[in-house]
Amino acid sequence: MLHITENLSIPDAEIVIDAIRAQGAGGQNVNKVSSAVHLRFDIHASSLPEETRTRLLALRDQRISDDGVIVIKAQQFRSQQKNRDDALRRLAELIRSTTVVAKPRIPTRPGMGARKRRLDGKRRRSDTKALRGKVE
């Protein structure tokens, strides 16, 4: 069971984890040990609440495919268990980011002091540029 928040968790059966060979340098060990991890999580087939699912699908994240499958590749560590834990942590972070609803922004106007400072700065700049003209 992967716990995301206090009242939200994902059963292990919904997460598919495959061991693959890691890329990059590592000598002989990298060629014979499958230490990297590929994590797949299908959003449509999950037991997540509907609003969390829609927010996840609306995310413009490269880890989410067009079919609604989250694919996370973890190969930072040399041990498979650490890479597995890292992939699960990253999945939990991604889902946790969609559970928080952003507060709507209330548009405001600049105050009178800010307007006055802006116009004073423009006037000073204008005067400076006016002094660069030809002298008669």
C-alpha cells in the first residue's frame, strides 16, 4: 500500500514495477545487473478519487502518456530496492501535487503611491533622454 496523504493511498496491485538494466557508465556491473526500475501506473484504472484523476490527466507532465499511464524510470542508485523506493516516492509526490487545490487569484490594482513612483521614474528618465539632444 502506497500512502499519499492521510486519507489517500494506492493498493500495490495498481502499480506495475519492472526491473531493467540501467543506462550509462558502471563497468561490468551495469551490463549484468538489472538495477533500474520502470514504474507504470494507469490513472484510468486506478482507485483514486475522480477529481484527483481529472487533475492528474490535466497535468502537462512528460511522465504521463496520452493513454493516461504514468511512467517513471528510476536509475539513480546502484541497488534495485533504492531505485524502487525512489520511483514510488516520485509517484506519491506527483499525485500529492494534484490533491492540493490552488487558491484562486483575486486581481488587485496598484496603489496610488506605486502609480506616483512609476510616473516619477518615467519623468526622470524622459528628462535624462531629453538632455541628450543637440545643443543650440
